[in-house]
Amino acid sequence: MTGLYPFLMSPVFDPRPWGGTDLSPIYPNHRFEDKIGESWLTGDAGTVAAGPLRGRSLAELSLELGRELVGSAPHEAHRFPLLTKFLFPHEKLSIQVHPDDEAARRVGEPWGKTECWYVAHARPGAQVALGLKPGVTREQFAKAIEAKHAEELLRWINIFPGEMIYVAGGTVHTMSAGSVLVETQQQSDTTYRLYDYGRPRELHLELGLAAIKEQPGSGKTIRPAPVQHGANRIASLVAAPFFTVELVELREALPLRTDDASGKTSAQVLVGLEGCAIVEAAGAEPVALAKGDAVVVPASLREFRVRPQWTAEFLRAGVPGVQCPVPATRL
């Protein structure tokens, strides 16, 4: 299909019992009657907000456009590879686990759900729980769920703005109130809820306990130093088998590409964190990227440019063209 252009996406605000009606500091002018826990930016249900393809979902467009949209790097030619969202925990999330690819396929799912969280904002004392405490077995954790003290067997860590947390499939996890996270993940919403503080929601104990890895390797990523590109600075936050995510601090126009050193291409997902920028591609109308927005750059565009309106900060995510190892992490 000719005439593709960068897609500004329409956010989908998803109510959750642990969410809130005030989504500051990302959406300070939005007020909701329901408790909103997540703002979905990309994914099957994500829709294009402007231009000739306005109202079309990424699921529809991926089926129709295939590699033109998703690129040559993703395994699946006709499914958008990355689900990106903001998380707004105002209360503790349920204790949950997502299967890795192997566990998902055992129960008939096509793939699992490995994800990462960028800490956009965090109040003092904000925490996440990643995995079981050293020495705790799956059987011991099952008994703790029954006895209603599952939280005590989790490894809780403090989080701070600017950190990236890698959450491998099979990691028991939850988070406390007081942060805003940007989640980038495999395109899956398979979640096994293990413990929910008495909320009247379904639990998935058999599947969830079977999916748990006692040593999953999740944690805060160990990152190389940021690289200067003229007046701009780019930090590699995570390079993992399913996604790469960079933090771009923009001071002047920055040319970017949808391919990497391997020559393979991937759709690019840009998520605005601060300020405003303009995404430009040859033959296409410019698209504004503001805080809380996402822009998807189709893989077939190859070259595009992001130009700040004064200054801007955004995340850039894609699928790597070569097989990346599991990232090094710390707790």
C-alpha cells in the first residue's frame, strides 16, 4: 500500500479497580468517573487518530498491510508485535504472573508475555514486587496464597524515575501505588491472577502457579552510558529478545530509521513523555507527538525525522532485527 504515514494513535482508557480518576502527571487535564488503571497506546484494539486511515485498528491494518506495517524483524507478518501502555496504579495491583512462550504454548496460546516498565514518575516509597524471595518455592507460595499472606514472600524493590525494569514471562509481580509506568510488551494480554486482596475478581491459580519461574532473571536493567547525537541524547534502556526501548532527549531535529544494523525493519512506536515534537516523513503530513501520545511509524517508511518544539523527551520502541540475549539486570 502506498501513501503510508506516521500514525497518531487514539489512547484507550481502561478502567481497573486499582486505578484512579486523576491521571496526572501524564494527562493533567483528564478527569474520569471510573477508576482508570491503564492507557493503551498500541495493540490490536489501538486505532489511528488522524489521516486517511483514521479509525482503523492496528489489528485490521496489520492483517491488510503485513510487513509494510510491522516490518521484517517480527516473527508474525500480520500482527502488530508490541503492546504499549501507561500504567497508573493508585492502589496495589493484584499479584499476577504472565506465561513465557513455552508455558503459553502448553495451554494453546501462541506466545507468552514478557514486558518492561519504564518509570516515568514515582513518589518516594513507590515499589514493585518482582519474583519470589530467594529460596521460596512454588509450593510454599501456593500455601501463602491460601493463608492470605502472599505479599510477604515477594521480593519488593524501591523504584525511581528514569529506571527501566525487565519483567520476564514467568515472573510473579505486582506494584504499589505512587508511580506512572510505561509498559512495552509482547502483543498478549494473558494474565493469571494469583491473589487480589479480597477483590471479587476471578483467580487463575492452576495456570498461574504452573507458569511461575522461581528464578526468572527480572530486575532493573544494567544500561550503557547515553550517547550524544549532536545536541540530542539517546539512552538504550533495554535490548531484549522481543523489544528494544530507547529514551530520546530531543534538542534539535533527529533523523531516524525503521531498520537497524541487521538491515531488518520494524514498526517504530514513539511515546511522548515531556514537551512536544513533530514526526515527519517524506510525502506525509507532519504529526505532533505530545506528552501521553503515541505515534506508530510503519516499517516501510524507512526514514523519518523527529523535530522538537523547543525540547521534548520520548521513548522509542521496536523489534530487534537480530536475536538479543536476555538483558542483564539487578535488584
